[in-house]
Amino acid sequence: MLSRLSRPQALAVCALPVAGLVATAVFAPLPFSVAQPGSTADVLGKDKGNPVISISGAPTRDTRGELRMTTIVATSPDTRVSLGDVVDGWFRDDRAVMPLDAVYPSGDNVKEIEKHNADQMRQSQDAATAAALNYLDRADDGIEVELELKDVGGPSAGLLFSLGIIDKLDGNGRGGDLTGGRTIAGTGTITADGEVGAVGGVALKTQAARRDGATVFLVPQAECSDAQAELPEGLRLIPVTTLKGAVQSLVALDSGKPVPSC
């Protein structure tokens, strides 16, 4: 899970006692990555002209609203990050300084990282499909789902993929949209049995979500405090631990009933 370098940690990096070492550190590369809000994508819509979610073997419904998966953009392992970059990231709300090995646990080879992220995305898509069909009790109905989202890797879109599949097949279960016509954003890994996991970078992802029009953000419950730290005005957090809980919260939101909050 990605975690922002805390201010005490950043201060420790900055507070070198010897003037000569400080001068060297300003220009020396450091083992950190600087991240910022990335793109978002509506899983109910299209990506580069192609549907993100394609379903065969069952009728699908026209949907209103948006379900936006969110990303962060981080400097690559071969990017030179200096003390100045760390200090700048420390003072900016739209930047986060993260340990390099937390952002890139698979190593510092760019091609290996790309392969690792692509593998995680494929696994996430498989799990998201299984979770959605299991939730709908339609795993044995011969339904085939194809998920296509270019230039995005990793497992963090799993929850939104599952919700998108459910919305296209069943909506809110009563003939309406799971989104209630809203722009919903979020993040979280998913397992085939519907468990939602933490992913990191949520403080930056909430900024990307609000920038792109979201008013509600689904966040893994374990990351509520991180999401609240720099929450954009006008964005409501809904904590989730399971796919079932996420669906129930969205249905309750549309019905004006109480909804969990961080």
C-alpha cells in the first residue's frame, strides 16, 4: 500500500546537521517518488473510443451517471528526485513524497514495473468480474465480461469495475441506476468474494475525483483518515469494506437513507 511520507519523516530527511552534507543532499538523488493526482476514467463509458465494460450473454441496461476510477501519477524509478523536490512536495497539497520501494515494490526496472502493473490489472479485472457475478448470483449464467482500460496498471480499479458490471446488468436492483445519476468516484482492490482492500494515494485520488466532477468518493475503510486529510470541498466520503456494502451504500444514498461516513 502506498503511503505519503509524513512531515516528521520529510523533516528528518531535510534536517542534515552538517552544512556540507546539506549542500550535497540538495542535488543528490534520493530514494523517493513524487506523486500527484492522475487521470480518472468512467468505467460506464468509453476509453479511447471503446467501451470500458463489454458484456455478452446477457442483456445490459443503459446507464446514467458515472463511475470514475481514479489514479495517481508518480515519478519513475529512473527520475532524479532531489531534496528540493522532497521539500516542495512536503509543502504542496497536490503532491506526495513516497518511498520509492513503496511505489515500485517490483523493483526499479521500468519494463519489469510495466509488466508487473499490467499483470496486476489483469488479475484485478478477473477478480472484479467474478465478484460482480457472484454478487448478482449469476456466475453460472454464461455471461462474459471484457474490460478494457488503456494506459492504466495496478489493482486499484477493481471495486469500480465490479460496480460498473453490476450497474450495467442490474442497476440498483429496482430499475434505477446504481449511481442515481451522480458522478461517483472511488478506489479499492477487490477479491472474487467481494472484499475491498486498501491501495494508497487516496488523498491525491480524491483531488483527481473532485477535479473531474465527482461528488461522492468510495474509499476503503482502512484509508478513511488518509482521505480526510486533504479532502476537497464538495466531495463526500463513503467508507467501504465489501462490494455488497458499497452497493448498499449507493442504493441508500439515492433513496435518501443514512449512509456510512468516515
